[in-house]
Amino acid sequence: MRIGVDVGGTNTDAVLMRGHEVVAWTKQPTTAEVSLGVAAAIDAVLTQAGVQAQAISSVMIGTTHFANALVERNRLDKVGVLRLASPSGEALPPMTGWPEDLAACVGRHVYLLRGGYELDGREISALDADAVRQAARDLRGRGVDAIAICSAFAPINADMEERAAAIVRREHPRASVSLSHTLGRLGFIERENATILNAALTTLAAAVIASLEQALHAIGVEAPLYISQNDGTLISATQAAATPVLTIGSGPTNSMRGAAFLTGVKDAIVMDVGGTTTDIGVLSNGFPRESSIAVDIGGVRTNFRMPDILAIGLGGGTRIHLAPELYDADDLGADSFRVGPGSVGFRITEEGMLFGGATLTASDVAAAQGHVRFGDPSRLPPLSPQVRAAIWTRFQTILEDGVDRMKTTRGDATILAVGGGAFLIPDALKGAARVIRPPHAGVANAVGAAIAQVGAQVDHIIDYAKVARADALQAMRDEACGRVVAAGGDAASAHVVEVDEVYLSYLPGRAAQVRVRAVGDLVGGRAPVAPIAESGARHAY
């Protein structure tokens, strides 16, 4: 038996699963101290099912805690940035283009040092070990314990980053070091940004993971803890503490993986409707489609793996801006009302009209139309059929536009409707072949966390003029599956789910950048034997 938990801004959802069966589920208010809400949710499902804590084999948690910290500029570490790219890599200093308040939180402890590689693996300049040593001593003296090291084209050759990290650890033993080649892709600025953000979250990540482990221990759950990643797979609590940015997008990803599991549909568009927004994503072979462009996190461009998600301003708590004198109108023009983008969010039970409030929300309109039953319908204003129909039609148009923007192929798509506000999705949408509403749709995010697998990715640049393509691809498949097993996955279930191959015309020979992703089931819920970097160094074969 295993437990999946998803911590959202409003609710903390939890499910208890035995095999493929959802035994119990709950929604609990998210607490300021996140571990308290998680403990309450886990305790609730155990009590509901009459199951002892000792029966749990593993716990999987997805949390928005780290994303919120970046957005709110809260509890971030000062970061020392060592850029190994001089003399050619000095045109744009680190944190160029960052929001000023976030850059101020992180501090501008920047060192532009010699080093780095060209795209073909040649050195820009040799690593200056003395300069790295002096930078580490300087940061130690300033009390800066979070250090980000980024070398030009480190994903092709990570040697300089590793050597610099070894020097920093000798000179500054209490420092936590984030290396860019374990987090991002080739794009230098975006990869460096991701590394700095990861370093800034170091203390918070350690504290959150420790509090979650203590909360589990307090309620008697001694099972290993795993954290959901941005791509729908799991990493150990130890890995999550070291690489928190890899978990930032786990909320929408969990919902998509849960939708695929609950319906058995592997290729579809998932619409996850919450209280404030509808997140629309695409399932491909059971996993979220990955974003191919730079992703903005807290106002900073990054290039680590994130799901391709379109967030639109329609949710259960979305405000409907309509003058009270038009509530009973016989005809409602398109400019007579607005849908959102504001939302009452978790205050819906105080401000929504269904609960005695004074704000007309999307849930109120859905209830008036007979699409959902909760609250007290007698508290709703006398909306005329024409008004209700006009607003409901606007909802449908917003959702149809979202589906159209996410589709990449012709023809109608299968829609999977999940989330607490899924009642806003009609049974018929333009561009949709069918709309499927799975059981336990309201806690699909927690189900997605509970059924998540161990994942690993291998990324290399290969010259097919030097090695046969078939041999190179097979070697990468074997390496990816091997990483899954090393990270706690079952060897029998490890398999490749994605192969991405891009030819590089600007390199000599027949060079291609190849990325292989593999997944596998947990082995009896046991913890990984050792942390495995999710984004391994690329090598020129």
C-alpha cells in the first residue's frame, strides 16, 4: 500500500492506494507549515481506511512549496555564482534580466572566471584553480553557503564544473554546491539561471524535506519518502533536497499522470480545473508533453525539464463581472460582462453566492445551470435563462480556445476532465472527440503522485560518422534503464518512453543531440541506493 499527496495552494489532497485501487482519499486545507497539512491528510486516509501506518510501503509527495518561495521571494539563500566562461563569456553578467527584487534576495556575489568549452568540446580557456580557490574563500568569509557553478557547454563536458566543485568543497566545507550540468540543457543563460535558483532554494529544500520526514515519523509512517518531479517521475527525498528546482512543476504533472492512470488513456488533452485556473496539458504515451521553450519561473527564464502547460484564468472561484441590474436581462451582449481573470480562490466558501457571499463566481453560474450541486442554491440571485446561457457559453469558448492552442495534430482530441472544478467542462466541446470524467477526478493529482515511477534521462551529442546510429541509440537506452535501476526502479519494468533526436548541422560530421528518457516501477518501495543526476552530462562520442 502506498500514499500519494499533492500540496496545492488551497488544498492538500491525499490518496491511499492498494495496487491499482484507490482505498481512501481526502482533501485537507493546506497549512502555512506544509508538513502539518500533509500529516493531517495522511492521517485522515489511514483512519478512513482503518489501515495501520506500518502497512505503508512508500509515500510520494508533490508540492508547490518551492515554486511559491520563488514567486513570493521568501526564504531564499544568498548565492555565490561562479561562471566558468571567461574571457569570451562576460558580455551578459549572471542574473541579467532578472526581476530586481529577486536578484536582491539572492544577492550579486558573482565571479567571472576563466574556463568553459566550445560546442565541439575544445577549451575556451583552462580552469584557473587559484581563482576558484580564492572565490570560495571569499564566499566563506561573507557567510554565503549556497554556490552555483556554471561552465560554458558543461552538458557536453562537465569536467571543469566537477573540478571547480571539488576545490570549493575543500575551501568552504559547509557550502552546498549546485552544478549546471545536472539541471539544465545547452542554453547557457537559462541553464545558469536554473542553477542559481536551485542554489537559492537549498536551505528551504532541506528544511521542507526534513519537516516532511519528521511529520511521517510522528504519525508512525516509516516508509521511504519520494518527491514528484516536473516530468511525472520520482526522486528520493535526498535528491529533492539537492535539486529542488526539478520538482517545481510537479502539480500539473501529477494531475496529468493521475488522469492517464484513472482512465487508461495514454494520448489525450488533460484539463485540470482548480479554484483559480484551468491547466491544460497534453499526454503523450502516458506522460506530459515536455515544453520545448524556455520556461519562466518567478520572472526568470530557465531551460530544465518542465511540462508544456497552458494556464487559463477560469476556475471554480473565478469572478463573473456583471452588474446586478443585468441579472434578469432578456438579452446579454458580449461586452456586458467579463469572466475573470480574478478569483476568490480558497475564500469561495465566504465570498461565493452559493455560500451567502456577495461575489458571483463561475461555480454559482454552474449551479444555476444545474451542472453541479453544492452550497445553498436558494442564495443565488435570480439569473435569467439568457444570462446563464450567455455566461456558460463564454466558459465553453474559453475552454475550446485553450484546447485549440494545445493541439498539434488535426482532428478532434480526447479530453480528460479532472480537478475540483471539472464541472465547468461541458460534455461537448469543439475540437473534442469525447470528454472523459474518471472516478476520483477531484484527487487525480494525488493519484498521479501515488502511481509515479522512477525516471532517468540520458542526453548526449553523438557523431554518427564515428559510431553506428543503431549502436549509439541502444547504448543510450541501456544507460537510461540502468540509471532507473540504480535510482530504485525495478529492472524488469524499466523501459524507454521517449527518444528525442535533433541533428546539429553546425557541427562537423553527422552530429546529433539525442535525449533518451526511461521509467520503471519502484522495487518494493525501497529507497534509491544513491542519488542519480536526472540530466547527465552529454558527451561527444
